[in-house]
Amino acid sequence: MKISLFWFLILVFVIILIRSSVFERIHKYENEMKMLKQNVIHLEGATTQAKTTIPSWFNYRAGEFSGVAYKWLYGVDKGFWHIVNITRHCPNDECELVYIFEGRHTTQDYRCPLCGKYYHPHGDEYIRPLVRHSIGKKFGIDTKAVFA
Ligand SMILES: [Zn+2]
């Protein structure tokens, strides 16, 4: 009698373990799908694969290039991924930089509204190839086949 109660408790414990791991996976999948829906902006014309598959690099959405921090999102259009919504941030406090013109010739044309430091960030046309290059190196993929 004692032994069967022992095995019953073991069984209950195993069931609890399995259930929690299954729920954890479902929860993780739901979160990923929610994130994908929030971040994919242009879904028109996307292939079924691009719509349903979350790429390995999808969470790579921030990086520092030449002393300025950048953040971006990904969108899909006509089966190819695009780097969109690029924003410039202060590497010290992550605050979004503001374009300023103070009536003088300067290369420090952006300023952090929080700490007051000046920056000269890259334009989007420089950031896109830098991000693609970084994805290729970090995740070992041929970005030419994935990005427009
Ligand atoms: Zn700052």
C-alpha cells in the first residue's frame, strides 16, 4: 500500500512536469506570434513561408555602429524582408536622438535630449547594409536571399 502511494505521487509529479513544459512552449509560441504581428508592417504580397516562419535573426533589432546606437524593425514585402523604422539613440542612455540645427555649420547634427551629447549618426541608406552585414556574420546566413 505504501509503495503504490509512492508511485502514485511520482506519477502526479511527472504529469505536473510535462504539463508545465507543454504550457511553457505554447506560451512561448504565442508570444513569438504576437511579436511577429506587432513588428511586421508590410505583409501584403509576402510568401506563406515569410508570414509563418520567424527567422533566427528576428530579435536582432538593435546595434551600435560608429558610436551611435540604432534600433530597427523588420517588415515583409513581396516575399523579401526589409529593415524599417530605423531610429537613432544615445549609446549612454538609449534616449532617441533629436535632429537639431543650431544655425552653424556642424557635423554634430543630432543631440540627446537626456544627456545633451551631440552625435552625427548615419542615414538609413548606410544603416541597412550595416545591419544586413551584421546579420550575415552573426547568424551565418546569405542575406542576399532573404532581404530585398
Ligand atoms: Zn544621452
